[in-house]
Amino acid sequence: GFPFAPKGWSPDQAAAAAGLEPNDSHWDAVRALQEYFAHHADGRGINMRELHDALDEKFHESGGMKFLYKLFPAGPVAQGCRLAGLEPPAGSTDTGFGSVQSRFNATAGGARVLV
């Protein structure tokens, strides 16, 4: 089961929404994320470094974060949270990765200004 799952969450709906065909390893990661969030939901928000370290330790025998990136190519925290029905913490996704261009606006004189 999923004792720390958010209200209204179901594995079937989660799998469809995440666009994955989860296996037992995916569900183990989901349980770990849900449990971590349940124990660290104190209003301060989730600390990405602590979460990353906790996942790396929890899945150390399987390969840690390298193993989790194989399961969740879009990022074990961001994609894993979506599958787990959780809001990915700040810093878990970088929409500008690989594209600095989107952070610049051209001015009338043709110069580029960082926004």
C-alpha cells in the first residue's frame, strides 16, 4: 500500500498522468517520496538538498541517484513527485536548462539585456 499518499491520489491515475508504465522500483521511489514529504511537511517547504541526500541514501544499494535517474529520466525528484501526487519542491525543475536565450530581451538598439 501507500500509507503516506496524498488524499485523492491513486496509483492508476498517477501512472496515466505521469506518462509512465511504473514497475515495482518506481512504486518504491513513490513510497519513499510520499513518506519523506509526510515527515517533512512543517511549513518551511522541502529542502532539495536534504531530499536528494535522503533518496540517494535510501536507494544506495541499487545505485542511488544514478539508479533513480534511470527510472525517472526527467528527474527523480520532479518526475517522481508528479507520479507520487506531490508538488515538486522549488529547484527540482529548471525550465531554462540549456537555453539562456530565453532570459534575454532585445532592446531597440539591438543590445540584449538580462531579464
